[in-house]
Amino acid sequence: MSRHHRNARAIADRASLYDDITNKIIAELEAGRFPWVQPWGTAAAKAPLAMPKNATTGRHYSGINVLLLWGAVVEHGFPSQSWLTFRQALSLGGNVMKGEHGTTIVFADRFVPDDEKQRAAEAGEEAAAIPFLKRYTVFNAAQCEGLPDDMAIAAPPPPPGQIEPHVEALIKATGIVFRIGGDRAFYVPAEDYVRVPPPAAYFEPINWHRTALHELGHATGHASRLGRDLGGSFGTRKYAFEELVAEMNAAFCCASLGIAPTVRHADYLASWLEVLREDNRAIVRAASQASKAADWLLAFLPEAGSAAEPDQPEIDRRAA
């Protein structure tokens, strides 16, 4: 097969992969299900609330892979959030059980085509890299046998009494101006501050923390932080895309903190569907940016136990 045909085939496969992922997410949304919010803690989801991780390396999956793996856990009733490849199972002395089917995830990277390298060299310019996705197949630890006994054991969630102090310590540590008052939650990019109603305005106190993480997700996009495009006005696709990023960021943060994610802005469903139908790469980009936002915020999470230290100032949750 010529190099031209190999390149054409690779491009077609990448396009198909984006379509496969986008169509899967669209189908979920059209059915009224939000892939970043799963029924953790119910009979429909046997696995514990957690971010999916590789059972061999211990590294957490990110971006669109979180949605794909969470969806597989719920769809197939897997009791574990741990995953590994066929070869990783063998390297651990185990194997994938006969008849089991894996779950497709993706690896995102960039490459520079040879013709682009040549063009850039001739023009004295920097070569432009092209983003691409590559398919990988992983298996849930429950689909394997012969693995070490502790391989599929998930870390216990933090005690409920530790969740709120940790979130509040995180809010203070980010340095983002955080104001409390009024009856609406929002982030103002031009002035770089977050504002949320007082906790008493929420029927469930934990929803105050969910809302705070959502709005802080927007704040990570400021030019001084991750530098996302926050210029979309209400009702535009750009605005809807940023809301999608903030929604998934909050879900990833919540799952990492032991808080069951919920949908903060279900009223944007129609706008999100419009964005995804017009751009088959939008959900992959949004999930990637959401992971970066969550990583930025969670980097400020205090070490275990430090949030409860006597000299740790508590966030003032009184109305401003």
C-alpha cells in the first residue's frame, strides 16, 4: 500500500472515530441522559463514585475517556472503575476472560506530516502539527481473571464531613475572587470574579459546593490561567460550548472529591446538541478543556487532613 493510501486511510479512520464518539454522546443527550452525570450510588451503577483509572499505572483517565468509561461502567454493570489493556492484564499474571468485549478509548496527540515539514523548511517557518486520535481497547478489571487481589479495589470515598472543608479550602487557595450574595451564580470574565448565592439559598447544602465548582470552572478560562475563549454572548454556540466545559469540569471535580455530580444547566441541552451536530470534534475538545480546568482547580486541593487544621481559615459563607 502506498504512503498516499495509508495517509488517506488514517485520515478516514480519525474522522470515523470522531463521528463514533460524537454520535454516541448525541444519542445519550437525545435520550435525556447526560454522560458526565451517572446514577452513582444506585442499583443502576454498581461501581463506586470515582474517576476511572488505569489499574496498572494508577493514572486517572481524562477528557472524553472519562465519559466513555463511565458510560461503559453503567451500561455493563461493572463494579470497578479500574481498567487495563489486554497486554497489561497478561503482564500482571492474569488475562481477559474468554468472550469479553473491550471498551474503545482514545489517545490524543499531534503529528507533523512530511509534506508540511518540507513546506515549513522551505519557507523558514515552524511546521504546523495536526491533532489526531488513536483508538485503544481497554477492559474493566471485572472482565479479567488472575489479577492481583488488590487490583480492582477502589479507594474509599472521603467521609462526608471532610468534603465541604476541602472544597472551601480549595476555593480560598485558588486565589480567585469569590463573592457570596444575590440570587444568581455567575462568573464575570472582565472583572475576574465569581459570585454565588449564600448556602442557605440551596435546598441541599452540597449543591452550593457543586455550583461553586461550576463557576470556578469558568474562571479557569481567564487569560491569566488557562486562556480559553470566554467571549461568547448568551445564546451563542460559543457560550454553549463554554457552559459544556464548565459542566464537565464540575463533574470531574465532584467525582474526584467524592461528590455525586449533577446537571447544573440542563436548559442548555438543545444548544449542546446543536454544537455537537455541527462539529464532530466539539465534545472531544470540550472534555479535554474540562479536564484541564479540573486539574488546575484540584491542584489547589489541600493534603489530607490539612483542611481541618485549626489555623486554616474558613471561607466566609455569609451573604456579601
